[in-house]
Amino acid sequence: MRSPTLSELPIPENRKTGWPWTEENQQLSDRMPGGASWPLVSIVTPSYNQGSFIEETIRSVLLQGYPNLEYIIIDGGSTDDSVEIIRKYAPWLSYWVSEPDNGQAHAINKGFKMAHGELLTWLNSDDIYVGRSIIGRIVEISRAYPEADVITGSGILLNEKGHWIHSVDVQGKYAYYRHLRYRDTIFQPATFFKKYVVEAIPLDESLMYTFDWDFFVRMSKAYNILPVPDAVAGYRMYGRNKTAAGGEVRIRELAEVTGRYLGRTSWQYGVLKSFLAFYRAGEKLPGPARLWLLSGIKKMSSLVTVMSFKRITGIDI
């Protein structure tokens, strides 16, 4: 499918202006420079009760002006207005479904199994593409560097209202196995990979919060990653998103993935397991004391990966 133009899409009802509400990318020509056809690119969006954000996500994909796009949305049975919004854009979707699933990783794997593109990625339903004609740019890089199995870029962090918080422009420098074992240093929404990568390394559906980190570690051990400086995507950080609200389950998964790749005798694994024990004990405390302790433990557990990365590599990121 060729990306639609702004005039072809529904008029947004939220009165917002700018990208991707009242602005669009220039449509790319039918052929790449040199005459070759643009390869099919598949984008999967897992969705569940993100009605506040998903329309912006959808429009940021569809308005890329790319000539050969496959866009798949896997909704987990949302009970808010997500399905109504998805249905509004259904004519420009290659496939969409709304049904119960087994979590985000399962939804993404479902989408990947349906995808046919040469390049694939997933874009969560509260994230957006920020670059102009960024899909075309990624394809051009892929063709210029055919040895690259994975291309990862930079981006920005956004708050709940979509306002800029700060740029993320360093992770790609450390997107290699020797670094990723200590910390997730890949900016997920800015990362594209060849189809054979996800065919060989599906996401671990037993993980809810750290499946992307685990995927990137396994991927980096087997395939070539090309970091590029291009700003590709915006990642939304706010109190209700999964990363911020993970609690005990996220700490447990941080320990699990750390144990897989650093070993269960590593000090990082031991610290995270200790935090998990304190977290469980803190849940029994009353009122404000419980909230204060649990919040502190959750923040400290996330810092362990940062501290371990700096201690081992000497790099402060």
C-alpha cells in the first residue's frame, strides 16, 4: 500500500495542529534513486486501552509518504475508544484485529507472523515517528549497508501531552552485545530489522516489561547492528505507561534477564533479588510508608542496570 495523503485521512477532531495532525511528509516517488522498487516495510502496533494516544501513532505511520507500506495493528481487546479509532483508519491498514491476547510480546509476535516486509519493526500505541520520511531514510540506509541486519536510530522522550522532554542520542553508540548485557542501550521505537531476524528470534512472551531488552541482547549476539544518528521516533514517558508503572513484576523481570546474561552469581543479580525481597516486604507496610518505600525501591532497581553498565564499561550514559 502507498501511504495516504493528509487530505485522504479523516479530519482530526481534537483541534491539534502540526505533525501528524495538519502536516504530512512529501510522497516519495514510485522508484528509489537508481530505479529499483521500494521494498515492503512492515510496521506492527500492539495496542491496549491507549485511546488517548493511538490516533497520533497511526497518523505518524500513515503520513510518512512511503510507497510500499504494510501496517498491522494488534489490539488486545481494548475497552476504551481505541477500537473506534482503529476502525476509522481501517481502509489504510493492511490488517487489524481486536481480541484478547497474552500480553504485548504475544501481540507483537502475532503481527510479525502476518508481516511480509523486507524490514520490520514495532511501534507502540503511545509512541510516534518524528522524522520526515523516516521510513524511506531507513530503507536507503539498509540498501547502502546490506550487511546490516538491524538499523537503530535516535529519538526523543515525550511527556503525556506529547511535549519534548529531552533527546535520546547516545544509545546507538552502545548497541552491541558487550554493552546490552548490562543495560538496554537500544532505543526500541527507532529500531528496524530484517524479517529473518524476528523469524529466528521471536520475542519472549513470558516477559511483560523486559522482552525488548531480552530480544535486543539475543539479537545483538547473532546479527550485525548499524547505529545511525537520525532522529526516528518519540517515546512517551508518563506515570501510567508500562515502564513507569511496572512495580514488583518489572523488578523480577530485570533480575531474570540480568541472571540470564550476567549469571546468577553476579552482583547485579544479587542486588536486584534483594530489592525484590524488600519490595515484597514493603507491600505489607501501612499507607504512606509503604508508598514511599516501594517507590524508592522501584527507582533504585532501575538504577542498578545504569550503575553496572558504568562500572563495567566506564561509560556514563
